[in-house]
Amino acid sequence: MKRIGILGGTFDPPHIGHLFIADEVRIRLRLQEVWFIPSYQPPHKREAKTSVNDRIQMISRAINDHSAFKLNTIEINRLEKSYTFDTMKALTEDFPHKKFYFIIGADMVEYLPHWRNIDALMKLVTFVGVKRPGYQLQTSYPIIEMDIPYLDISSTLIRKRLRNKQSVRYLMPQSVYAYIKEKQLYEY
């Protein structure tokens, strides 16, 4: 059975932290692939700062040189708020011979009791909780705990640095930065 990691999010923009987490989990759990699944509109955040097409283009550029990283637009194709349960239900029906590992940060581990249909979701996917400073991986739900080096990089930080005309070199792939400059994204 093929083992697939799932990394969901807004990816507004995608950055080195996303790629590092995905690759560390892939290596440690011996996953064949990691699917990056951008949300159309996440239930727990405000709308993205850029268009769906721009986020797809940025993710495509970010993962382009890694053969185990794939883009999956299942949540964007729905054109509505994205709930993990709906996504994983569809993926397990479409790919019955794959085992899915859903990668989340420690902040989301603490929030698991509030996820939609969490008990049913736990039967569809194995959660991988990545440790983050300031958060505990404490939950009554079964998760795989992953302690990897922490990179204090966020999309919010990158947007702020871009807005303030500060360097984002080494925070994201150069191809993503080139796209942002070409499209004049995040210039407030």
C-alpha cells in the first residue's frame, strides 16, 4: 500500500518551512509522496491574500524540483470552505489502496477536538503532529509525534517583510519569489 503524506494549508505564500516539514516527515515515515493541498477557503482563517490561481502557481514552483512532492487541488475544485473530513473522505474513496498521513503543526493538534467529524476523520487518516515551540502535542487522539528542527518562518512573516520591502531571500524558493515579483503580489 502506497503511503502518502498530506500537507494542507493556504500556502499564501508557500515557503521553506512548508517544504522542510514535508520532506522531514516523508523521510522519517518512509512516505512515497507528499501531496500539497491548498485550501479554497480554510474554515479557521480569513480569506487568502492572493487568488487561487496565484497560490496554485506558487506551490507548483515551490515543489517543482522534488519528485515526491505533488500538487492536489481537490479542495480548490470544491469552490467552498474546505473541511479535512470531506477531503479525506473523498481521497480515501478515490484512492482505496493508499494510506494517508495528515501533517499538522502542534497548534492544530491542540485544536483537534474542534475539527468537524473528528472521530470519523480519525478512521480515515493517521495524523502526524509536528512539534512547535509554545505548544504541547497533548491530545486524547492517536497521533504520530514528530520532533523536527523548527524553522520560525510563516507566510504572515513573509507577507509582512514583502510589504516592508525587506529581504525574503532564503525564506522561500527563488522561483516563488520571482513569481511574486512578476505578479506584484503582497504589495499593499
